[in-house]
Amino acid sequence: MAITKTTTIKTAEIMFLTSEEKADAMIQVRLLDTWDDPDDGDLPIQKMRKFNISRGDDISSYPQFIQDLSTWLWGS
């Protein structure tokens, strides 16, 4: 079999840095990547990633939920 990668959202927090206005907020995201192959005894391997997303950042590579959250927070 082939190695498969799965990405799971562990946390998505809206953080207000300078004011309580949506425009000034950022989203802190923690993603857990898991690589697995049921035929390989050395797998799965997991890696946690953390990102800070600000208004105007390119979010096209993030999971759909994060894109939806960004759209809700800052608009399209």
C-alpha cells in the first residue's frame, strides 16, 4: 500500500491583539499531520504544526474549516 497523509485541525483560536475589532484579530491554528501505511510497522508518524493567520494572508492551502472561519471573521 501507499503512505497516506491525513491532516487534522487540533485547535483554531481567534486572538484579538490590539482591539476587539474583527479586523485586528488573527487566527492561531494547530494542525496534526499523520503519515500512515498499514503495511509498515514503523508508521504512523505524526507532526504538529502551528500557524498564525492574519487578515489578507493566503489561506488556500488550509483545510476548508479554516478557510470558512477566515471568511466569517474577515469576509471574502
